[in-house]
Amino acid sequence: MASDQGPIVQSALLRSELVRLRREKGMTQEQVASSLEWSPSKLIRVEGGKNSITRTDLQALLMTYDVTSESRQERLQALARGAREPAWWNKYKGEIDDMFLTFVGYSAGASYIRHFHGTLIPGLLQTREYAEVMSTGVVSETARSVAVRVRMQRQEELARRETPPRQFYILDEAVIRRHVGIGVDPGIMPAQLNAIADSAEQRDDLTIRVLPFSAGAHLGLYGPFTLLEFEGGLSDVLYMEGRPGASIMVTGDDPQITDYRDHFETLLEAALPADKSIALIRQAAEDLMA
């Protein structure tokens, strides 16, 4: 499973395990570094994800923490190897916001993706034609092309995973009623909606729920957000989407993550059931073609 999660998640899992082992041993970073004749900054960088760790250094840490099980040692070494693997999204560094690429890395290894959006089709559900229209505000043709390629590759890479993540989306009704692309090709949005409906009906790992206008004001009006859940004991990640450079990503035990879990469940209670949501999406597609 480790090699299926991508380098960012494997690195985070390894670091989490190493910190836990050190604390269980009752040792400070300075004490561990001294026992290994390392500088304290070396261990700080390893635990903080600033530096990768070699097989030899990892083995030294595991011996310090009295990890003698061969299977456990190999599992952690496998995580370390995976963390050093090149990521497909690295080729977009310098062209796409760094925080978003880190989020892409976390979502690439998630076991569960929960997402709410109140204005747009989420990137992981977009057709290429919809993505191209939504990228028209990007300043250059090159930047537009990169944005579309990233969205499409995210979808492709998740689909290639041995165990793809369970994806659960709540969409405000405004998302499915807006005729995106009408000035380019009036068929883009109906095709997008039918593609979503088809996928939701055909895939066991995808659920779409629509929050109808009749629900009135709701917590989602504060903005779109994504919650990522992982196997292996890694804490959830919260990503609050904003304008380029204004998005926020929260990790660890931050109470905002719990708050947004509650927000998602509250939105879910107000959303239509899955079958009625799909029916409404199909109807919206027909209405846009009329």
C-alpha cells in the first residue's frame, strides 16, 4: 500500500512514526542526536520533512528506538524509499502554486476525499472542455494549458491507484445551474453534468450530493473546502480553496479540521439523497440544452 500513496504521504507517514517512536522512548531530539553523534538540526530536519533520510540513518534511528522486528523495519524502510521517489507533480513546480502542489501530493495518497463547492465543478470531476473554459482567466495560453494538464493528470493518476480513494462531493445547486462555456459551446456544461451523473452511477467509489436552493443559507457559503483522510494513522488534511496564493492548508491536530468535519456533515444533512441528486443533475443538463 505504501508505494500507492505517493512521496508526500509516505514521507508524512514515516515522519509521524519516527516522532511517535522517539516520544514513546521518552527521548528529546537533542538526546537522540547526541546518541547518534548527529547535530540536533539533522534530526529536526528529518522529523520536519526538510531532509530525506538514508537507509543507514533510518536503521540507526530504529535501533535507537529498539525497533527490532524485521517486518516493521522493512515497512518503514519502504516508506523511506517511497518518500524519495520523484513525484509526477514536480514537473509543474514554478508554474503552479507550491501550496496547491503540496495539496495535490496529499490528495494523491488519500483514502477518502470529501469536498464541498458552491460555485464550480471540482477539479477532480471536470471534463477537459469544462477545465479549458474555466482556465480562460489565466494570464497566458501556456499557464492555461498547464492548469488543464494538472487537473486531467490528477484524475488519471488517482484512477491508476490499486485502491483509488473514496470520493464524496457536495455541490451547491448553483454549481449545476451555471451555464459555463455558453459563449464558447453551449454543449460544454450539459456534457459536464451528464459526465458527472454517469460516473456517480457507474462507480462505487464516487458519491455526489446536491445542496438544493431550498436549503437556504448554509455553512458552505463561506467557501469551498476539501477534507482528506488517510490510512496508516496520518492526521486529516484540510484545504480551504481561495484565489491563487490565498488558499489555506491545515494539517495535524488543528481544531479547524474537526470544525470542518462537522460542517461537512451538517451540509450533508441538508443535501438531497444521492439518487435525487443525480436526477436533479440530469434535469439541469436538459434545462441547459433547451
